[in-house]
Amino acid sequence: MSEQSSFYPELVRDIEPPRGRLGVLLPGLGAVATTLIAGVHLVNRGLAEPYGSLTQMQRMRLGKRTNPRFALIKEVVPLADLKDLAFGGWDIFPENAYQTACQAGVLPREMLDQIKHQLESVKPWPAAFEQAYVRNLSGNHLKRGPSKKHLADLLIEDIERFRRAEDLDREVMIWCGSTEVFLEPAPVHQTIEAFEAGLRANAPEISPCMIYAYAAITAGVPFANGSPNLAVDIPALGEYAHRHGVPIAGKDFKTGQTFLKTVVAPGLKARMLGLTGWFSTNILGNRDGEVLDDEGSFRTKEVSKGSVLDAILQPELYPDLYGQVFHKIRIEYYPPRGDAKEGWDNIDIFGWLGQPMQIKINFLCRDSILAAPVVLDLALFLDLARRAGLSGIQEWLSFYFKSPMARADLRPEHDLFIQHMKLTNTLRILVGEEVLDHSGLDYYESGDAYRESMSGL
Ligand SMILES: NC(=O)c1ccc[n+]([C@@H]2O[C@H](COP(=O)([O-])OP(=O)(O)OC[C@H]3O[C@@H](n4cnc5c(N)ncnc54)[C@H](O)[C@@H]3O)[C@@H](O)[C@H]2O)c1
């Protein structure tokens, strides 16, 4: 048998180099966004390390195992340098990034004080917001306009002003704003013509998050959605992004409990261990927790978190193992904890001959510490996608999302390990490297390969 190797020459991209500065636009300058901005400045000053970020720290194997190269991702694909990033954003509160980061209490004050000046310079622009969509928040740092289309135009003006003021070459937008109330896809979301008519007519099915997404795509800016809001996950904006050659990704950053769920569930399934119940509960006390204390926003989060198990376990293929799973998710707002969330998972499983077993997970995580590197990677990878000429849904970024977007006729992939392979292999394809399937048979089944390996002994 000859050596297996998969190259996809037709998919290799002529990637424009990341010249100049990249603007990172953040609707929602809250805990996650300010932890990201602080982190990038601290890393740039050599005062901290970007743990948790694949673009900054991960190596991937290139070539055969007999002659491997473990290169940093950022050495293999042309990514923007952290020193070339500029941050801007919107919020319904006027406090600058330093004030908000202090209030959020994610990073210690001594760390924030080392980059106080840089954080203070990020002052949010007035937001496109309506309290009907986030009932537990009220702020007065808002844009005013007769229609949602008018608000979109004002957001585009902000982007253009920022572009000129910071002398930017390119921008990306990552929604770090609050979780909005649950919205079902409606006729106004189906085509861009219906959507634009809805913007002009103030259709209630168009939420503020969608207005930002529309503004980003119109301005040619890639957009990722870190919340479970529908945002770009509607046919109208998917089609619009394609038409404008703009990459989009979403939705809902995969950080704490769901991250672990997508690690454990594939393991159970790989070993054909059955599941009868999975009870997940959390306490958190930050502003995100306060927003999720409202039933409407909680429903949006619940739907996003809930799809994970079914998608991984495929009960339709394994009814005996996974046909009767009781999956329950709770999020409790508990102010004393601030951003230091605590999650408990009770997992009831069964094995050989139906004998029951249990797994308990107690994750004392830090929400924004887990989310900040995700936002950074998404910003850099979306910018890469744009320079590589990719547009529409970037499924290879599913790795970062609880509720990954996929083409309407494809099942989204939730298994973290498949998502990781999808991401790294996409990077290999883009730069013309061999795709790795990890089967390894070619090392054993080819006589030549065997003789070659023995000759080295
Ligand atoms: N931290 C995590 O691990 C994690 C994981 C998954 C998803 N998320 C999502 O990321 C988002 C940000 O989380 P966070 O902890 O930073 O929350 P946060 O409450 O600290 O920050 C959100 C900010 O968005 C602002 N905002 C709300 N609506 C806005 C609008 N229309 N325009 C501009 N600003 C608006 C709020 O005023 C707030 O300052 C939330 O939607 C959250 O559900 C976070």
C-alpha cells in the first residue's frame, strides 16, 4: 500500500499578508471584552502570558511522524501581530475600559494599573440598544434614531471614524454584548430584502445584536457572535455575508461547563457507555449572571447549551444508550461570586450489562478568563479568513462555540476533538500542508516504510 497523504491543492489560498493595523470592534465592553483588552496590553508589555490562546501558544504537527515539524500556528499561517491590534467598542454604560474592568473584578487591580492608560483610552461609543431585548439592564449611553436602519447607519459611521482615527487597515467585530431574549426565526429573517425592509419598519424580530451584525457586514467587517443571540444565524445575514465576501461565525463562546461537556460526552460515546441523566447547575454573580436571571435571556442560553448532548450522542443511532437522557440546565444568579462561576455536573451513566455509575464534576472556573483568549483567537482567525478570501459561515471555528453555526443542510459538529481537528486541518489546507487523519496505517502497511524505519536501528 502506498503512503496516504491528502493535499487539497484546489483549496490552498493565496493569503494576503497582515499588513498594517487590525481594529477589533467589540459591541458590549463588559467583563469579557475588558479582560481581553487588558490581556493583550499586558502580553504586549511582556507582563503576562496568553494562556488559553491557540493563536499565540499552540503548535501543530506538519508532515509525517517520521519527520515531523511542530510549528506554532502563528508561524504557519499569517496572523495579525498582537502589537498591531487597536480596540474600540460600544456599550450602554459610558464607563471606560479601565473603570469597567475594575468593577468587573476579573483581574487584580495591580495588573490593571500597569496598563491603566491604555484601558482608559477605550471609551465606549453610544450603543444601539432597547431594553425590551435585555430586560434586566438599563443604561442611557444610547444612540437615538427613527428606525433600526438609522441605527445601523450610525454604527457604520462609528466604524468608519474609528478606521480613520486609528489608521486601520482592516477590522473585525466580535459581539461581547449581553444575551438577549429568546427569538424564533421569523419571515423577516429569511431574505436580505425582507430584513432591510424590517430595519426600516422597526420590526420587533430584529434585535440590537442583529443591527450590529448587519452594520458589520455592510462595512465589510467579519463578525462573530459570542452570545447565544440569533444575530447572524439567520438566512438573510448568511446570504448577505456571502454576497459581501465577509466571514461570519457563531454562536455563544464555549468556555466553562459546556466546554467540559463536549470533552466528556464524546469520551462516553467513544466507549459506548450509556447515559440516563446529566444535571448541570451553575452559580455566577457578574452582570452576565444578572442578565440571565431574566427568563427571556435564560431561555436563549438554555437552548444554546441544550443542543450539545443530542448532537454529540446521536440518540437516533443509539436509542438504547442515549434515547432516554434527562438533561437539565440551571443558572443561578448569586452576586457574592462575581465572575468566579462555580458549576456542578452530576452525570448518571451505565456500563456493561446496564450497571449504573456516576460522574461528578465541580468546575470552579473564571468565566472571563476562559472567554478572553477565545475572543482573541476568533478576532485573529476571522481576519485570516477574510484575507484568505473565505466568506459566509466559518464552520472550522466551531471549536469556539457552544452552538456552532453550519450550513442549513449540515449537522453542526459539537465534539471538541473533531472541532479541533477541523480547525487545525483547515489551517493546514489553507497553507498547502498535508491534512492529517491520524490513522497511521501507512506507517505499518507499507513495506517500504517498514524497511525504512528498521534501517535506522
Ligand atoms: N464569559 C463567558 O464565559 C461567556 C461564555 C459564553 C458566552 N458569553 C457571553 O458573552 C457576552 C459577554 O459576557 P460578559 O461576561 O462580558 O457580560 P457583561 O454583562 O459583563 O458584558 C456585556 C456588556 O454588553 C453591554 N450591552 C448589552 N447590550 C448591548 C448593546 N445592544 N450594545 C452595546 N452594549 C450592550 C452591557 O451593558 C454589558 O456591559 C454575554 O452575552 C455572555 O452570555 C460569555
